[in-house]
Amino acid sequence: MLTLLALVSAAGTGSTAGFAGGAFVGAQAGFAHIEIKRQAKDKAATKEDAGKAYDALTAGLADAKSYTVYDSKADADDIKKIKDFDSGIATVKVTISDKADSDAIVKAIGAALDDYKKNNIADIKSSDFKGVNIAILGNAGQKIAATDDEKAKLAKAVSDVAAKNKKDDFVKEIVNLDAEGKYTSNNGFAGLHVGYLGRVNDKFLAGAIVEGNWVFGQDMKFDLTSTTEPDTKARFNVNAYLRAMFNLTGNFMAGVDVGVSGQEIRTKKKDAAADNKSNNESNWFWGPAARLVLGVALTDNVLATAHFGGVFPIKQDHFKRDSGFKAKYTNFTGGVGISYVFGG
């Protein structure tokens, strides 16, 4: 508002002939709060299902008889026969490069469980769990003997892993994989516009405006994890509006813009290396938009504006890396602009 008051004061020193209208070009800048609301999956994992899955996993891990030790070369044919969820048994395959001592197993099982939680559990129900089998794959040059002593070490190591893996945290992580969540960020923007605003009568002007903005700011934050998502950032914004303005005084006017807004969000491709910028991809979101516009004619050919508004959310595809989800895009903006009108 301080900016607008300053523009009103400046208008007093300009021409008193009023804003003539016509084709115009200019620039704008401002602030935007962007929100991408991810919708929950239709068959989302429930707390009950995740809890039963956890119980099935830990029960299987506690039993040393659940383990089969393979050599990745000598037992290649047997390894090929292992199928995930074969006969209702969930199989996690772990590769270790050393002998099956407790330290190596703790590390290997922990990594396998982490991968298993992210990629499998949310896609099945607890009724699919009749048992859990862990296949330990040794390196190509070593046959690991499945002795009773070795299995005892293995059982203790796995029990230690299960004890560290709290059920509440496990359940929360699995449920969040399918749950509703919001990506948000606060950003600045700056860009250019072109348009036309013609006089219908002494009090009413109508036309259209097209804008292109470069958006800059923070990486988006995901509320289910309360962390920022690296390389998930708003970048380019485009808007197309029909504009109607009413003269309130000689040089001061107010009106509305109604149209559509599109927003590019850059994300890292699924499973892409964190430091590989070439694996970023564009995701476009859009929605119907409206905003209030206040204008001051500084001269017959120069119009200063301030605008406030946003995008109305509609359901659309989510990020390409999360293709199983739908999303709703919203963009709340406020900014100022300056335009030069030709022929005024």
C-alpha cells in the first residue's frame, strides 16, 4: 500500500489528461506463495496394514531359519529362482562383500529394509505376508557357509536391527508414502508483459495482458517430512488475463484480471543421482486465476499498477516422478508493474 500511495502522489505531478489506453509493454515484480497439494492414493496404506506388515517383518527376521546364504556366482541359478512375494513370502535380497559377521549383516539388513519399505510395503496388504525370507548374497569369490554358529550370529544381528527400528516410526513412514501432503515455497518473481487496454467509454476500459515471469526462491518443503526437497523449485511462470478497469478519479483506476496461470516446477527425476543436474525435469501445473488490479496513470502513456490474487486449484497430475498421485496447484501473488502505452 505504501508503494501505491507513492504512485498516487507521483501521479499528481504528471499529465492531467488521464490515461488514454492502447497497446502497452512493461515489466512487473513481486512475491508468490506456491503450493502443490498431493492427493492421497485411492488405496493408501493404513496404519493397521503398516503395523501388521511391521509385525510380520520383525517376526520373520527374528527366526534364524528364515535365512538362506548364497554365493552370487556359484549359486546364480538358485538366486534366479527367488521371486519377490513368491507364494506369499516377501523376499529381501542383500548383497555383502565380506564374510557374514554381525557388523556386515547389520549394515546389509538395515539397507535392505530401508529399500524394502520404500518400494514394496506400501503396495501390498498385510494379508500377503505369510512369512519373510532374507536371501544373503555373498561375493563372487567366496562361499559363505550357513553353519549353526553363523546363523546364530545372524539372528542376533537382525534382532539388533529390529530393536532399533521403532514400530511407530516405521508405520508413520509407510503411511506417509501414500498420504496427502503439501509442497510449499515462498518466492520472488520478475518478468515482462504485453497487452492492450482500450477505452469503452469515459469510465470503463477493457483489454488483455500476457505475462512471463522468472521465479526465484527456496526449494519446496514437503510437510510430511518437514524438510526441503533438493532441486524441487519453482522456475518459470506464464499468465494470460482478460482485464477490465474502471476510472475512479481522473488518474486512479481499479479493476480485475481473469484468466489462466501456468507454473513450471523443476524436480529431480526418480532415482537420479543427487549431483546430476541433467537429470532434472520440468513439471507444469496450471489453473484458472483472478486478481484485483489498482492503477495510477502517471502520464498519458505511463501506467503503474499493483495486483493481488491467486490461482484456483483443480485436480491434475502430480510430479512425473510420483506418477501414481494427483495434485492441486495454487499460487498466491502480489506485485507491482509499470507499463508504457503506445499511441496515448
